[in-house]
Amino acid sequence: MDGINQSGALPGPDLNNSTAVEQTGQAFAGRQVAAVRSAGTEELDTGPELSTRLNSRTAAQLSARHQLTALLEKHAPQQEVQNKALLDVLVQNDAIKKMIDSDQPLPQKQIDQLEAVLPGLRELHHKGSTVENLKWHIDGQLTSAVDLSNSDQLGKLTRTNLKNFAAQIHDKAASNPELVSLASDIDKKMSELGSLSPKDQCGQCHKLLEQMLPHLPEADHDVAKLLQTQLKSQALAEIKNEFKQQLLVKLNHLNRAGTEREVAVAFELGLAASAFGMDALGAAIKVEYKFNAKSLDSAQITDDHSFSATLNLSAGNNATVRGDAAVTGTVKSGKMFRSLESYVDHHANDMLPLLLEKKLTAIKSRIHSAKGAHSASKADKTGQLAKADLTRLQTMLQANGTLPASQKLTLPAAPEKKYLDSRSTSIKGSLSGSALEGMLRGEFHVANTRSDYYQKHGWLETLKADPEHLEYEPAKYFSMQNNSQWLEGKEGEQWLDKMGNDIAFAKGEYNRADIDIGDREVAAIMVDTQREQLRESMAALYAEYDHYCAIVNQMEGSGDSDLKGDIKDLKHRLEKSRGANGRGEYLRAVLDTHAAMANLHSGSFKNGPPAESRDLQFEALQRKFEQDYSQPRIQLQESKHIRKHLSSFSKAEGKELEAGGNFSVTVGPVQVDAGFRLSNVSHHFNPDTEGKYLNVNFSAGLGTNPQQALTAVLKTLPQASGAGGSFFVDSLPSNFSYGSYRKANFEVNFIWSEGGWRVQYMRASGKTGIGGGTPEATIPVAPGLGLKAKVEAAISGTDNIWERLGTNTLTYFFTRYNGWSAAGNNPEYWSEFKSHNQSRMKDLFKNMANPESCVSKELDSKLKEIGDDKLTTELKDALAAHNKQPNHENYLKALGLFDTFMDKQHETYKQFVKGRFKPT
């Protein structure tokens, strides 16, 4: 297989390192431009060759060289050889080379910058630093970034080019009367730019470029089109951000626990025995798909896709009594988001928000959301194109003189998508029955569910934390450049192993020569030589990666389509050289190789010769490498590239055993449902989710009195250890209004704590939805036997419209606080929660002051876990003072200390969660 040189370009017919990049530069500009040197590690021209090249120029051109020569001699007049070598590196810097090529002297600002960096450059050169390392330090000192996501910087750059283009049109208008009107209109629109908003400025500049395009020279066409892409990207990005803010408002109800949206489609196929003229026996299989989005008590938001199959056996006649037994198996996969903000970030460019809006019938709002999702998707695609065109635009702007060579165009990396992947399986068995043609129905079930949660980590982050992962990576990934030698796959892996052994041997010699200064110095030189080899190979690897990113972006940009085939071929050759198929696997191979060398380099300092200044200098350069590796400058697909190749996952488990039942009574148009659910959640990554729970619920359609109905249900339940031993039924308003909701659902959620069931919350929810199915069709297939078939579909929604907190347990307070804190939404969400529940907070404090209460025992347990004696004393004293004299001053003091307590318990929460996720 062909080798790969230090810049990352594969050799081929008439294609060496510099010409490959020079050709790319010419394609970028669409015309002949100064060749751009590759960022490789090969030696540059020195000595007489440099003098011959410079002496062929005019005296004006030599002035820049004379400035540099004078600067070098000023600091070290006796270091002629080093000065010549440093001069050779300096003249290859883009900014300096631009001044030389344009016959201009260096500005004083650059001279001052070089003077500041020169002592460090001399030290690096003296210690044997590579040419590439020196070039990166010079570039870092002389180069500044122009962020095109910043409206001011993009606007300034665009206006500079607009003025140049307008001047050309004015020149043409002098001899072409047809252009006079256009030139006048352009002047008018440009004068209006300052009074427009940033988004409107983008639109106005885009329109101006569109008007100018037909009248510009061919060389400026691409510049205008590329600037249009940047303007369009910024305008669409602002539209996307506005849409996301609108979605946050539209979906704000998802911040309330218990809110849910569901879509279900089911197909049922079965047999019915009709012997003796009655439905005596039946068997059916039902296959169902559900998409469910739900806001959890922990403030997290999930969306799940589930597939279930149910075997249902029935006996009896619907006119009298009918019994059913069923076994259901369900497989579910989905995502868990920390907050509504992260949920919207992920889904802003798809149609899911249409399903989640609060008003299921708000057609106008849904059309608006559909348009917004389309714009968000378009913004993403345009943003990808803008990034791909960035290097090409930079080259062209520097060629036409509107962007200094000392400036580089940048765009921020795409934000990382953060969520937990979830997978679960469950088996459920149920018994149910109905009577009186379905007027009475009852059901009891038992279900066992096992869930896995996967947390994503960057691959480089994983390798740095646990280098043992490298042992399981294919040998083909470890190709590398060692001096001028290309070590492919297994050869590279063997070189790494040998380097590790050599470093270990040299370090052993260094430590054995404890008092022998001579032997110790020889061993230190051996280690330093090996370090230098690693540094050079890491720099060559980064240069290859940098070249690969430029190739991928040029291939995906808006340049010459005829050239893209050749560029694509070069991309594939680079990937093939590392045994990779596609950009995701290629980047993984680069990360593996870098991490292997970086581990050896850092390991050489453990019980080895101490670091010198150049080692520290390279450490800063290595951080730059790793930052770029972690945020690749190319388009990557979340599932195909990032999650498949550039991530590792840690896993946590969750188990839930549930038993429950419900019954319903239908009288005329009104249906009343009641039920209970007893569950035990264990081994969950979220400590606030673990525990035993009892949920009692009651729902009724319109026409019932929810106050009376709830009171009747609650009388049959055991007393809870809440404040005063009541469920706070008296707090429900007697004229409760449901708006357009079809059903009202009431639930009371208990948790088993300190030897008893404690109320976490009471909640009223509104339910609405539409659904239906085809009539059940029976096709006779044999005497007494028929084939049944039915299809169903439904959309439903649940919204939390009222909630009241229990005040004899802290568990629900922990759940909400920790969920908001983990999502970065504290203190604003917690402050809002406290302000809406001020009376409940006061009752909570009273119970916390009672040493016999459940909440007081929970408090003692958590304070012991935190281990802060001062906080324990101050909080207990403040609670006692508030209980004795519940005025506003004592309440605020207790509340402030309670906030501190909640913040400290969140630290223990984070440690628990961290410990539950284990590497997969």
C-alpha cells in the first residue's frame, strides 16, 4: 500500500506534499494564487537557497527579510546558524510571506509580537524542537480568529467586500448607462445597513450580493456566493434560535411532572369459538407500537418507542360475564433528556414538537411548528455547508486582499447532543373480567421490567481515563509517521510496543544511576530522544488530520464539481491508509494512535527525567491537538459517526416489579375508573427513583363532581402520615374547571419511608385524545371457528393541571431539586417551586422540627450522610425557632439554611449517580 507523508497527503503520480496543497489553494481561489505550504514536518529551504530566492527580489521585497534578520541579530548576534534556521521558519508563516510577496515591510505590530515570542522560539530550537512545532508557535502568536457566527464580525467582513464590489460596478456604470440605476440602488441599500437589526442586515447584504453577482468579474463570483452562504447560515441560525425559544414556551407544560403524549397503533388477530351459538372461547394475538413522550417527577423528559405482543385468552359471553387472561412482552428503546432545553435542542429540526403541543386541536399552531421545524432543519444543512466552505472562503478573501493573512475564519463547533440511551424489556401477566355488556370491568396485573441506561463519553476522553481500551483496538488503526518512514498498521503497533520498552529500559537506567552523574545524564538523553520521536510523530499525525479535514470540507463544499471526484479519491486513500471505512472510523484510528503516543510520552515523566521547558511547550501544543480532535471541523452524523465510532458508553441498570389493578363502571355516557399500582424500583442510577411506591388513582368523565368523587375514594384508603394525618382533601376547589379536557384524573402517590406510607404528592391531571379502530371482523374458517381481525389507533395527552405536596417526606423535594440541578436549571426553577408552595414549605418545616415525624428522621439520615456538623446545628436551631415562632423572619432564615442543605445533598446525589454507571 502506498505510504503517507508527514502532511497527510498520499504520494502519487506528480503529486507531492506541497503540490497537493497548492492545487487545493488554486481551486479555492478559482484563479492563480500564491501557493499555500502544507503544514507538514518536512525541513524547509535553508541557507544559500533561501538567500538566492530572496536576493532575486527587489530591494523593497528584501526589506521584510532585513527586518527579521535585524530582529534575530539584536537578540543573539553570535548565533548565526540558529538565526538562519529561525529566519527560514519565519518566512514561511502565512502573514509574513504575504508581506514579502506583496513587496511590503512588516508592520510594527508584527515586529513587536515576534519580539515577544522570540526567546521561547530560541529555547525550543535549542532543545531540538521540530520545524512544525516552531511554525505552530509562530502562527499562534501572529494569527487572530474572525468568528463568522458573530454578526458584527461577519457584517464587517461582508461590508468590506460589498464596498469593493460596488466600486467595480460604479466603474462599469461610467461607460454603461444601464448600470447607473443599479449603482444608485446599491448605494442606497448600503447606507441603510447601519439602521437594520442583525438579522435584517444579513438579508440586506444577501440581496445586495445577489444584485451585484451578474456584474462582477468571474474571479469574484465565488467570493460573493460564499459570503451569501455565510449570511444565509447566520440568518437561519437566528431563525432557529427564535423557533427554539417559541418551542420552549409552547412546550412549557412539559416542565410539570406527569405530562405525557402518546401515539399508539395496534393490530389484533385471533380465533373465536362460536359453538352452541355463544362466544365460549377465544384466543388473540395483539401487536402494538407506541410512541410516548413524558415528563418525569425528576424533571427529566423521555421519549420511547415500544413494541409489544400480547397473547389474550378469553371465555364467556359479553352479555353476562366474560373473563380474560393475557401475557404481554414489551421491548422499549428511547432517550432520556435532562431538561426541556436539551429536549428542544435535539428535536427542534423534526416534527415531534407537533405531537407534544398542549392543545391537540391547535391546527394553526401546528402548522407554525411545522414551518419552524423545516427552517431549523434548513439551518442545520446550511450551517454544515458554511463550515465546509470556510477554508475556501478564507483563501479567496486573503487572495483578494480583504482578509489579512494573519487572520483565520472560524465557526463554533456544533453543540454536543446530550441524552441517555435507554433500553428495557418487560413481561406482564394480567387477569381481567367484565359483566353486564361491559358496564363493569376489572383487571389485576403483575409486571417485571428491566431497564438499561447508557451514558455517552467522547472516545478521546475515554482513552485518557482508561488507556486499556487501546488493547482491544485493531492493529490496522495504528499507522504512523516516524521521521520519513511510514509504519502501516501492525508495524506502527510494533513500533509503539518497542518505544514503550525502550522508554522503560532508559528510565530504569536513569534510576539505577542514582549517584553516577555521567550515567544518569546518558540515560536522560536516551529518554529525551524517545520523547522527541513521539513529539514528531504526534505532530505529523495532527498535520495529517488537519489535511484530512480540509479535504473533506472541500469535497462537501460548494466548489468545482469536477475537482470533487479527485478530492474524494484522496479522502478514501487517507482512510484506507489507516484501515478505516468512512470518516467516523478514520477519526477513531487517529484518536487511537494519538492516545497511544501521548500515553507513552506522559508516562516517560513518571519516575523518569524531569520535564524541561520544551516539554512544557509541547504540552500546550498537545492540548490544542486534543481540543481539535474532540471537536472535528467536519460534518459528522450523530448515529453513523459519533455514537458508532467516536464514543464509548457506561451503563446503569434499573429494575421495577409492579402489581396493580383497576375497575371501571360505565353508566350512560359517564365512565368512572379507579385503580392502584404498587411498585418496587431497585438498582436505579437515580437514587430519588429507588424505593417502594403506591399510587392510587381515580378518573371520571365530564358530568361528575370530582370533589365528592375523590372524597369517596379516599375514605377507603389507609391514613397517611401527612401533616395532621389527612390527604388535604379540603384544599381542592369545589368548582374545579377542566376546560376542554375529556377526563379528569386524580392520583395520590405514596412512598414507603421510615416504616410507613408517606404522601409525596397529590396531583390532578387533564386527559384528552382521539382514537378508534376498525370494526372487529369475523371470518368463518371452520364449523364453530372464526378468524377475528381488528386495527386500532389513538393519540392521547395528559397534562398536570394541579399539584399539592406532601409535607412528611423529603423524597419528592429531593427528586425535583436534584433533577433541576442536574439539568443546570437551578436556582430559578427551585425558587419558582418554593414561591408556588410557600404554605407547604412552612408545613414541611414544622414537621421537620418534630423529632417523631418521618421527615425529621429523613433529615437526620441525610445530614449524617453529608457530615457537616455546623450546618446540622444551624439548620436544627432555625427549624426549632420557626416552629416556636413562625414569623416571616424565622421562615426566611430556615429557608436559607434549607437551601444550603439541599445544595449539599445534591453533591451526594451526583456521587451516587456517578458510581452507578459502569463501563460497558
